[in-house]
Amino acid sequence: MYQIQHPAHTLLEEFDGFSVEINEAKQRADIILHRPPFNIISMPERDQLRLVFEALDANPAVRVIVLRAIGEHFSSGGDIRGFLEASPEHVSKLAWNIAAPARCSKPVIVANRGYAFGVGFEISLACDFRIVSETCQYALPEQKLGQIPGSGGSARLQKMVGITRTKDVVMRSRRVAGKQAYEWGIATECVPDADLEKATDTLVDELLGFSPIAQRTAKKLLNDTEDSTLSIAIELEGHCYSRLRSSNDFKEGVEAFHGKRKADFKGD
């Protein structure tokens, strides 16, 4: 009998430059970049990362996803030669792959230290929470190669910090240090380098205390209304609020509030 083989089966046979750890007891999955010393992200790796995010999104044992790296640098960017060797069709999919954390319905945290350049910065911008160490340096250096960011970097950054700062970063290939990234609203939190893992763990534990269905709803609502008018955003917020009113988690939350106890959310 003929069986259709999905490309994902081949792509995920061996991870290229990263690993995945799932801790079901803690309802947490870690995607760990480990191509030292700079954790350069290859073309196949981009495809694999997208597929992994999609698989973790479908895994009921995982509530929160953490993207992090081994070593002193998160990622200095992509494989430059890979851009010249890739077909135009493949290159056109780069932004879709790197947007996987944003499409994922679950909270995604990225822990950045050292260099987070090019695609390393772009995939971080696609995450929900960016915890940075004081050693972190963000940059979109593509102008030095005669190019522009191609995986959503300039577009996402402009939404966060405005056109003036984005032109400064993109057109001058300017680096943004961790502390300044926090001041600009790019980073969620900036901590001493030695505290990066602890701060990440603390945020994971905090997110696990909320209702999974309420978290998914909030993330999708905020993503979907980022470009909408205020009136449309308020209308969609009302519809989402109305749907959540019938959830068991909302009922549990109300009962826990009145009972002065910690809520035990199940995600339904």
C-alpha cells in the first residue's frame, strides 16, 4: 500500500544545530540552540524550528515553550552562504518559518544573552516574552551585506519602537544593548547575566499559574488586533470575553477567588 511521506518526517529525523527538551512534569518545553560558539542558524534549521514549534503547539503536555541557547551568544545570525545557495522560493518562506513562535497558541519565552543578530533577533521578536541579560546585543546587520532583514525583523521592530528608532537600527546596522532594549520596550526584562536562567524559570512558573485557555485567547486577541482600529479591537475583545465566560476555567477562577484559594485551571 502506498503511503504519502510528509517532508516533516525527513526534516525532523535529526535536528540541525539545536535540541528539544520536554519536561512533562513542569509542562515545559525548551528549544535549545547549540552550534557554538555563535549558534549560527542554518537554512534547514529554520524549517525544522517551524515544524518543532508546530509540534509543541499540538502537544497537550506542554504549556509554555522556552527558546534559549548554549554558550555566551544566543545567535550571531544566519548562514550567509545559505542565502546565495537557496532558491528564491525557499528564501520567500523565511519569514513564515521565523514567525512560528508568534503563530504558536502557547506562550513563548526567549532568553537572550550575547549576540542576537539577524535571524537571531528576528525569531526573538516573534516570541511573546524576551528576557535579556545585560550582555545582550540586538542587531539587524543586513545593510552591511547589501541586504535588508528578510524574516520580519524590520516590520516587527517598527511595531514595537516606531519608525525613527527602526530606521536607526536597520539603516545603520546599529546594535541595541540589553538595557536599552528594555527601555525601548523590546525586552520584557533585563537582568544580570548570571540571573538569566533564574528569571526565565520564574516567568515560566508564573505563566503556568494562569488558565491555558485564557492565555491562548489573550495571545491570539493581541496578535490579531495589533493592526486593527480601536473600535474593532474592543469588539473582538468583547467576543473573546464572552466565549471565556462559558469556560470551566472561568468558573473555577471565580470560585477560587470567592473561596480565597489558588485556582486549579485545567484549560477547558
